[in-house]
Amino acid sequence: MSAPTTVLPKLSYSIKTASADTGFSRSRIYKLINDGQLQTFKVGSRTMIHGAALAALVDRFAASGTTE
């Protein structure tokens, strides 16, 4: 018998993985960043999105029923 597997939420996302995992286009992700709705941080030259910030954004959109 194997031990249960715990799946941890992602801590951070690249623009590409944020787009793939949310279904938002890359250009929509960039627009959200530029509009100040989604905070990012840099790892070297790579732009990353904190997992909790992305989850909060999706939750806000789900609660409002829109992505505007």
C-alpha cells in the first residue's frame, strides 16, 4: 500500500503556464499585468506570477462573472 499523494498548488507561474492553466490568452495575461490587476516578479529575465495572485484573479473573475 502506498502513501497518499499530496498535490501542492503551484507557487509561481510563467506567462506561458499561467495562460495554459487559466485558459486566458498570453496577450490577456499581459494586459492584466499592464492594468495592475496581476502582480509579477522577475527571476533573472523571466517574468513570473505568484500562484496565489493568479488564483485570486481567477476567483475575482468567477465572482463577478466577467474578465473585465
